Amino acid sequence: MTEKILILDFGSQYTQLIARRIRELNVYSEIVPCTKIPEITPDIKGIILSGSPFSVSSPEKPAFDIEAILDKRPILGVCYGAQFVAKHFGGVVQPSSKREYGRAFLHIQDRNCELFYGIDDESQVWMSHSDTVMQVPAGFHVTAKTASIDVAAFASDPGRFNNPMHCIQFHPEVTHSEQGKKMLQNFVVGTCGCHQTWTPESFVEETVAYLQTTIGSDQVVLGLSGGVDSSVAAILLNKAIGKNLISIFVNNGLLRKNEFNSVLHSYQDMGLNVIGVDAEDEFLSALEGESDPEKKRKIIGKVFIDVFERESKKLTNVKWLAQGTIYPDVIESVSVHGPSATIKSHHNVGGLPEKLHLKVIEPLRFLFKDEVRKVGDTLQLKHEILHRHPFPGPGLAIRIIGDITREKVRIVQEADAIFINHLKSSGWYDQVWQAGAILLPVQTVGVMGDERTYENVVALRCVNSTDGMTADWSHLPHTLLAQISSDIINHVKGINRVVYDISSKPPATIEWE
């Protein structure tokens, strides 16, 4: 049984960070909407109430039944979670006279409070709240304050409940809270008694056992992309069921230069049963003349389903469809108020399991991207696959702004290959999260030799990130960018201008479409 900390999400932008910090302590954590509280099973050792963009006094705040969890496990309320607890038990919560946002310094009032064991007085924390607990309820006491607020933290009195409640009006999960991770450790390990045994090795052992029990002797089909997620999923499944896993790798004509053959070659030594399907003509024909990014995604999804369905039906005894879904995909599909607003169609192709009449198995669905890489490292996945940059499911279709032609695919493949090769040869490839070339629907004037040109513009995109949820542009050396630009213009026919994208996410996304 894997011990876990349950995080009830009230819509905070920081909720995922809480989960990540706890997992860094080798304790499994799971996020669920506060509106859908699961049964409190023995594996749940503690509960955290997240922050929220809402006020506890707002009629629009999410519905939450605190009685469903009350006194069943130790509870930690963070910002909104703390204010909810205060108001529920009769304390006073009021709008702040000014929004308290930024650095503050704790003055610890209760040195016996387990949350603050080993925490320095004047420890820096990060505030972000518009409501303030003005008075704690009966049966609770103040455990810390700051120069600006009298109730920075409070806790239930000894004997008030069978399980303690700790509440804080700051965010321990952000790096600005210098000893925040230690506070989380005090709660998770000290108060909740978790044993810190959730490691990549334990995940592999437990997941392989689960897959063997669940799948039995059935065959499983998996769509490989050559990326980290599907590759780690394939290795895990292969470890569990061996040759009963059949992987299909489809060339949609929108991969990087020579990628179809190089990816197939890289799988040869991994013991995987891989079927390569070259469907380039099918995809490019279907995309002809279409420039709308959402329609392009949908066309690619439909053709992929058709190709995958055709190839799958050649197999016998297949009962399962495996997917490389990871935790951010799961979190984005479920929010406090239902599915989040669609920014772009999801890269996993919906409708495929129903069309193939297969059951779905997703061995990585509770891992973040960096955790997937750690599991892949434990499984000794090849470095070139394990550290391959994320690549969008629709491939170069969303890196070609506008309609797709074979000539445009050639141009962006050549430019991308030069960009990526320079990053690798200069040692920058493994220092950044993701990079690629984007072909713009813009032609500009230039001069090559003595001739005037009117050709295409390529934008280079290179970002740093941990999991792709947020990102900042990579500060590549100017000399490297100059060399990349020069080589692209000199060697890729059709390009006479190269620009560099210096937008962060948010507000921009990593991909342009």
C-alpha cells in the first residue's frame, strides 16, 4: 500500500507545486477537486487544503463539505484553506486592508508547534492573499505572526481533535518561502507519519506488479511517438508483459528530419516489438489547404485514428490500448468547476479506445514529466530518448503557421535540424526544456550576393521549464544564435531571415499554435 497525502484543490495556481514539493520528500501526493472528496482510505495519511483565487465570503466560492474529512486525518490549511477553517469554526475573516503579496518574515509564537520544528525565527515566507484571519476560532491558537498580520499561522489546541489541524496564511511550496519545504516535511513526516518510501524504484516495482495483475495474458497496443512519455510507458509495459506489448509508430510526415527511421533504429536494442507505419502521404493530403490550427489538429487526430485503427485490426487478441498520459494531462482535464477552458486540443487522441473497443491502461498517469524521466533513468532508457525534448503531437503542423505543403515541411525540417544540432554540439541541448523552429507566413526582403530576395522568416523558440506548465525563454549566447542564424540562411533554401522568440509562458504558450 502506497502512503499518500491528499491535496484538495480550491483552484490555486500553486496547487501543483504543493504536490511536487511533497513528492520531492519521497511521499506520494494526489490532487483532487475539493468538490469531489474521495473516501478517506487507510493509505491517505494526511490532507492539505490548497489556496484559491476565491474569497471565503464569496457566493461563487467552490462547494466544500469539511465534515467529510474533519478529524479523520491531520489537516494542513494553506491560505484559502486556512481562512475556510477559521470561518467554519467561528473565527473572524475579513478582506485585507491591502492585498498581502510578497515576502514576509515569521515570528513564531508557539515553539511546541510541530509544523515549526527546526524553523528559524524571522524565516522568510511568501504571502499571497486578499482575505485575512483577524481572530482565530475557539479551540485554536496562534502559532506565528508577521510584522503586518497577527495571524500568520494557527493550530487546533491539544485535545481539540483526535487529529491536529495546522493552518497557515502563506505558501510554503514556493521557493520564496525559504524553509517552506522543511515545514511541509514536518507536516508530512512528523505529523502524518509518512515513511518517505515513494521512489522511482518503488514506483517501477509497484507498477509492474499492477500491470501484470490487471492485464494478465492479454495483448496491449501502444502508439509510440519517440518521446519520453510513450517510451517510458513502453519499457514499463515490456517489463511487465514482454512480447504481449505491440507498439505502433506512425510517420505522419510532420516529424523532425529523418526522425522516423532514427526513432525506429533507437528502439531496436530495447527489446520492443515495434511496427513502423509510413503514412506521410495520407496525412499531408488530408491537411492540404487547411490553415486553421484547431482544424489542423483535428485532421491529424482523425487520420491518426484511421491509421492506428487499420493497423490495430491486423492484430489478434488485443484487449488494451496503452497511452503515455501523464499527471498534468489528468489535472488539466478536471478542475474545481469542471473541465478547464480549452486553450488547444489535447495531444492525446480522444475517441480511440471507444472506436477500437479497447480498455485503456495508462501506467504514467500520476507522474509529472520530471518524474517520468527519473523512472526512465531507473529503467535504463537510452539517453537520447530519455532527454529528448518534448515534441507536439501534431508535430510540425503547428510549427508551420498557415497551410501545410511539402515544401514548407522541408524548410522547417532543415531549419530545425540545424538549430537542434547546434544546441547539441554546443552543450546547450540538455540545459533547455524544449526548442524548435517555426515557419512564419511572412516573407521579407533580403539581399543574397548581388540579388534582392523575398523569402520566408523562421522564428527560433527555446525555453526553460520544469514540467511545461510555465516556461521562460532560454538566454542562449548571442554568438551561438548568430551561428545558427547564419547556417540556416546559408543552407536552407527559402529562408532569408531568422528571429528569436523571447516570450515567457504565460502569457505566451511554448508552441505558436
